[in-house]
Amino acid sequence: MEWANSSASEGFILIGVSDHPQLEMSFFIAILFSYLLTLIGNSTIILLSRLDARLHTPMYFFLSNLSSLDLAFTTSSVPQMLTNLWGPEKTISYGGCVTQLYVFLWLGATECILLVVMAFDRYVAICRPLHYRTIMNPRLCWLLAATAWLGGLGNSVIQSTFTLQLPLCGHQRVDSFLCEVPAMIKLACGDTSLNEAVLSGVCTFFTAVPLSIILLSYCYITQAVLKICSAEGRQKAFNTCLSHLLVVFLFYGSAIYGYLLPAKKSNQDQGKFISLFYSVVTPMVNPLIYTLRNKEVKGALRRLLRKGREVG
């Protein structure tokens, strides 16, 4: 493998904001704060989904999957970012870069599929409420979750392996905060047109197609919600769906910008910060969106805290 032959011994240099060293400490503090919030927020959702019997429903099963994914997603890149921002050393080993490449792409593709699964769950809950428990049975929930995780893994194995075949000719400076496919393709010294075409095609499949399905499902959901007689019922349905839609637009919007828009020199810095957005900001914001707008989650948190005080 030409990539390994040219870079295995030396690793790579993650440029990040090293061209503007005066910004490094500010970025370090902001990313560290975001990471801590991500750990606390997503761990809380996972804990509540496991401990509170009222949250043992398909919706919270998939939400805990999303939180687990976000924890792994951000942990695959943020510790290395913090290390590079803290000191003068900006390198990442070849093995670390390859691992980050595979894991980051795996979890990103998994989230694309999982958000579709969550939209399907909301569609069944609102449009087929009388058959909800029958359709969304535990076996189907586990099957859908497994499909998301394995589908993302398959995409990562194909795309990452294909990217690793490119010759680097000694190029080691990755103009990004992390090792991801678009940044790695830019390092290649050979013809990358096939890699770019494959990346564009696969990313279209994993972004545009799922996003279209989600939006179509919400057209049916909106029609069903408007038929609900109770104003309180309509409000509850809209709040639940709005939380999911906010997460969808944050994730897909940044992913489409980072992976599908043409990479021009004028927007290289923008692309770099977009990757920072979907690797750091989105995993932090997801639990905030679901907890701040969700009475069931807030109620479960109050019950857990009350139980903790009683035990103490």
C-alpha cells in the first residue's frame, strides 16, 4: 500500500489552526467545554433511558443509541484535537490517523441511517398510533438499530480502504482538525477523480436520500398531527417532531456542506470549521435539544435526582 509505505513511520501533521497560533488556546477551551457537555448530556440520556421504566419505549431506545453514537463520534476525534491544540506537537501517528478515518466515517454514516430510523418511529407513533406497539416491537427495534450500525460500518470499510490506496508522495500535512476522507484525498499526488466521484456518490446516498425520506415522512406526520382534536396533543406531537427535525438539519446540513460541496481553495477554511461543527458542536447540541424540549426526559431526570437525595 503506497500510503502506508510513505507515511507509516512518520505519521501526519494535523494543521488545525496552527497557522493562527493566537487562536489555539481559545479553541482549546471552547472544544474542551463542548466535549465535557457532550459527555454529560449524552451519558445522562443513556442513564435515564436505562433506569427509568417510563422511558423503556422505542423512541428512547433509538435516542439512547443516538447518544451512544454521539459519545463515540466525538471521542474518536476530540481528544486528539485537544492534544494538538495544547502544545506545539501537531502530529498523529499513521495508525491513529487510519483508526480515526475508519471510526469517524463509520459513526457518521451510522448517524445518517439512525436519523431515518427515528423518523420512521415518529411516523408510526403519530400516523399509526393503534398499531404502534405491534409494529415497533423489540425485535424490529433491535433489527433497525443493527442495520444502522452495520450499514455505517460497511460504508466506512469501503470508502476508507479506497482512500488509503491513494499515493501520498511524502505529503503529510492534513489541512483539517482530524483525519477524514475529504482532507485525506487532498493529500494525494495522483489522480483522485475516481475517489472524488465515489465519495460524492456514496455521500449523496447517505445524505440526500435519507434526508428526502425524512422530509417525506414528516409531510405525512404533519397531516396526521393537524387532524388531532386536542390542542395539547398537537403541541406534544409537534414538540417531539421539532426536536428530531432540529437534529436532522444540524447534522445533514453540516455533512452536506463538508462532503458534497466542491472543495475550492477559497472555502478550505470554511470546510475545516464545518468539520469541527459536526464533530464537536452537533454531538453536544443533540442532548440539549431533546432534554430542553422534552417533558418526559426532564421528569425522568427529576425522579432520578429525587431518588438520589432520598438514598443519600
